[in-house]
Amino acid sequence: MAGHTVTRAQLTEAVYQEVGLSRNESAELVESVIAEISDALERGEMVKISSFGSFAVRRKGQRIGRNPKTGQEVPISPRRVLVFRASHTLKHQINGTQNRFVTASAAVAGAGAATERRAR
């Protein structure tokens, strides 16, 4: 792991460099996007960002936990937790692999060529 963290300031700078907005406008845009995502999650809505992933809020019911030091049972109250699920595109990008559909198409094409060679 690289141990590098991307900050809001870095996102703002990236928007400034790529889009050409002023630094203030770039900061407002980044803050606006983050606020919209946060507000949607707070309302319990799912947030899907194409080719990146989806964020959702999941409800966890009350359960009994155990204090690891004492072994005493402790009730854990119900709560909502944030869940992120990465898209297949992002997973492939992180792992440096091709999209599975492209790979499958190449495999089918290769199998067809092999069948054609055997038929000769």
C-alpha cells in the first residue's frame, strides 16, 4: 500500500487543472458534490457513480457483543453503517486487469479460430 491520502484540496487542485475553473469555483464544485453525496446518504438513498462504485446506508439491528478483555456480554445498539461497493471497472483498474467482457470476447474469438484450424 502506498500510504498516500487524497484530500479535498488535492481534488480541488485537480478540478482547477483539468476543467479550468478558478480555484474558488473548483473548491465550490468539490464541496457541492461531496455535500450532495452526503445528503443523499443521510436520507437513506443509494449513490451510484458509474465506473466507480456505489455507496449505500445499511441498517444493522441490535445484537449481543462481547467485551474482548472481560468476556462480558454487552448489547450493541442498532445503527446505520455506510457501505461502499466498488464497480467491476474500478476493481479491474486497481488490479491492472482488462474488463472481463473484453477478455471473454477475446477467448470466444480465439476458440473460434482454433475450431476453424481443426476443421482444415
